[in-house]
Amino acid sequence: MRIVSRDDRDYEGWSNWVTWNVALWIDNTERWYTTVRKGRPYTAREIRALVKHLMPHGTADMREDGETYAHVDWQELADHFNAS
């Protein structure tokens, strides 16, 4: 399990590890990928609600208390999922 700090920045081209990790799980889970791609375009608020619906306790790599969602860059995820 990876503990994430607010200082964890610039990970694999993303703003931080948790944002990258959420995108990775959605992009690599066919059912979630299809669901997310159907609903475009998203605002940051909408993608946050959808991600929390799909993974209410975080990804399998996150702590189960969901605390790490506080560090997700929701706008970055919305931009990623809105891109063609």
C-alpha cells in the first residue's frame, strides 16, 4: 500500500500519484473505461462524483478510508476523459 503525501507531485506526466492512479484504473478496466467515455464532456465535479461512484473506497492501490481522494486533481481527470 502506498501512502500519499501532498508533496507527491509530477508523477508519470500527471500532477500527482493519486490522479495518475485513478486514471490508470479507469483506463484499464474496460467496463469503467466504456462508462466514462460515454458520458463526455465532464466537469471536474461530475468526474469526481462518477469516480467516487465507481470506486467509493479508492482504487485497490489506495487506502480504503478514501482520504487520498482529497489529493486527486479532478480537473486534470476531466480533461483527460474529455479528450478524444
